[in-house]
Amino acid sequence: MTDASSIFRNNEILLTGANGFVGKVMLGLLLDRFPDFKHLHILVRSRPGVPAKDRFFKDVLTSPPLKAIVAKLDPSVFENRVSIYTGDIGDKLCGLEQETLDRLKGRVPLMINCAGFVEFFPPVDQSFKSNVDGVENVIAVCKQLACKLVHVSTCFVCGESDGLVEEDEPIVGYYPRRKSRQDTSFRHDDEIRFMRERIKEVYDSANSSSRPPNPNEIAQRLIDLGTQRAAQWGWVNIYTYGKSLGEQIIASEPGLDYSIVRPAIVEAAFEFPFPGWVEGGRTAAPLVMMAMSGQRHWPVRVDAPLEVVPVDQVATSILTSAALLLDGKAHRVYQIGVADRNPVGLGKIVEWMRRDYCKSKGRPYALMPGVKILTPARARKLNALQHRQINNLQKFVVGLRKLIQHSGLPGKRPLSALATKLRMLGFQATIRDQMMELYQPFMHDNRFVFEAENIRAGNNRLCEEDRKKLPWTPEKIDWRSYWSEQEMKGIQKWVAEEVNKGHTFKL
């Protein structure tokens, strides 16, 4: 059996992405369950006017998932056994000085890379910087340190799918529309070279123009380029395309000992650090917020499961794979999904959200219009009709306000307020339409079920004490309770508050 406690007690770790949603929970889990860890070397990006060390101590350690855990620890832990380095995986050698790497060589046998750029359709060069160039830089650091690598990716590198996604699919040469394992049409190194040339052409073309480069036009051309290229091979967005390329870089690196951890859709905590903790614009957040604003028409595939996994289950899986890799017993790929053993259907989720919306309004569900399942085409028609109705009302109100203004009659102020409300309704409808288009591959077009046998077997390899510290228990999730009590309430508390304050979030 693998003794994770002993492994973390005797091995130093280099960690990236500790300031992210998954990274914070994984760091908290390590500090809480394995407080006698040997040493953590943590890479943190600085911000203008905020050095990396200040950002870590002020933003990370005081965040909700870590604050209570840190308070229980002796301050000497962070003085003697935690080192902070300024860096970014998008930079050469992740921004680490050669002197630092020389000092760490022979000391650090493992690097855990939780950093990544999680946005579905960004300019493709931004995605590449983190998810492709960043992987190359991480590997370069691993080679200098002669260390092993745990890399956090995503289950959705599978691209288009209709059913079980197995863990033993070869990584190198994979693309979603691959006809068989003998299909050699795709070479990641050729694809990366091709895309870097196209990205350069976009910038060269913009800079050679007689007018100053327009950043918005450049960004849109790069989004279109990445979207087209991802769709050509069968990936559902730029993010999963870039993450798959990153995996193939890792898998083709000679001599690199690695494990890739692929979470499904990472959402609110099940138990740790406390039920319902969620941060930022998680994938389900816009859907929950639309449901809680009254949305009842959903273009979903009711028989398809939503592959949601609580963040603490992801964090325990990363640490489990790290212990197994250091112990020489790891699998190459760990898919972190739940639908293979404990699925939850999209049809049930949208109904639960509708019921919770009715409850929040104090109205009996039986007396309210229920959920209506639509095809995407039908949803687009209804949305277009709603936009026309809002636009016609806006024109009417504007015309009426002008008439009242010219005639000197009262009523201008209420009409101005109504016009503002109609503009907001139009804006909300546009955002809703964009969200539905964005999520269509996950809610309607595909059916994802991720095999998760490797993490189940890996967890069983841990000694009994460590299985309690690093539980893998997706079968215990009561989805009805989790969705209402953890996911929806967590998003309303931790995400909606930030949105209401004016903070933006990315998907």
C-alpha cells in the first residue's frame, strides 16, 4: 500500500496554480491533512504593485477555503517550510531564475501544475501561452530539476462524444474525429507549428496596415482562427483544443515520468473545506443565475448526464496521483468524473432549479409554469421573438416619451425608468442567448460519461489512514441535496455576490 503521509513528509513539491479555485482547495487539503509536509515551493504571479509573496499571503492564505486552516497552523510553517517564487508558466522556465533551479535540483522530486487558462473561446494566442507554451515551460523546469510531473488537464480533451470516454485512449496523435488508433492524420507538433505561424500572420497583417492596429479586431481574428481550427478536428472549443495539445506535448516527452489528472466540470465543494465553497464563474454559475432569474426554457438533452465533480474530490485526486507517482505506482491518466457510477441527468437538474426558483419566490411549484425542454433551433426562435418584442416595446416607450416631452404632459420620469428596464432586459436576453450557445456542446450536442476506474483503483492503493484523508466518494453524493444546498446556494453566496458588486468572471 502507498503511505501518502510518509511520502509528503519526505518529499518536497513545486506547485503552480495555488491561487486558483482548485489550487486553493488542494493546498488547503495538504496543509490540513498532512501538516508535517516536508517543503512546498509555490510559484505565484505578481500583479502591478503586488509582489508574488504579498499576493500569496494576502489573497491566497486569507481566502475562505484557507483562512481557518492557516489559523490552526504555527506561523513557523510558512516561514520555514513554504517558499514563494515569482513566476508565470507562460514565461521561459516559468519565470524562475537559473540560480533558483540550480538550488532546487535534487531537492524537488515532483512538480504539480494546476495553472491554466480556463476560458472557452479566448484569442487562441492567449490560450496557447498558458495551455501549450506553458506546458513546454513546465517540462523544461522538470527536466532541469529531474523531477516527475502531475499535470491538471480536463476530461473534455475528448472533444465530441456520445457515451463512455475511456482512460486508456492513446494521448499522442489523438483528435476527436479520429477514425481508429491507426489514424495518423494528426501530429501535435505540426499543428502547433502551423498555429504559431497563423498567429504570427494575424499580427503581421495588422501591423503592416496603414492604420493603427485595432486590438479588438486582432482579438476577434484570433478567436475565429482558434474556433475554426478546434472545430475542424472535433474539439468543442479553443480551451479543450489547447489542453489536448498540452497533454500530447507531455506524453511525447522522452524520459518524463508523469500523470495527467483530468477533472470533469469542477463545481462547489462537497465537504472540504466546507460544503458549498465555490469561487469565480464556475461553468454552472451562469446557468444557476439564469434559473434563479426565472429561466424555464432549456435546450438540453434530458437523457445526458451533466459530468459535475465537486472541487474537493478533484483536490483529493490530485494529491492521490501525486503520492502514487512518487511511489512509482501511478497511472498515466486519471479521469475525475462521476457519471460512470453516480450520474445526474440534465433533465433533473433544470427541474430542480425551477423548483428552487419557485420556492425562493414563495410560490407553489404546481401552480407555476414548469420546465419546458426545447431543441436549440426552437430555443433560438423563441429568443429571437423575445428580442423583437423587447425592441418593439423600447421603440414604443421612446416614442411615447418624446411625445410627452413635447406636449409638456407629466409622466416622463416613469417612462425613462421603463426604458432603462427594457434595455436591461434586452442585455440579459443577449447574455442568455450567448450562454446557451456556449453550453450547447455540453447540454445538447454531446453525451459525456467519463470512465474513472484509475482514480478508484489508485485510492484503494492508499493505506487505510490516507484513504480517510484523501477520500474518493462520488457514490455518496445525493445529487438533489448537493445541487440545491451546495451548488446553488454556494453560487448565490460566493459568485452572485461578486457579480452584484460589479466584478466580472470568466468561464
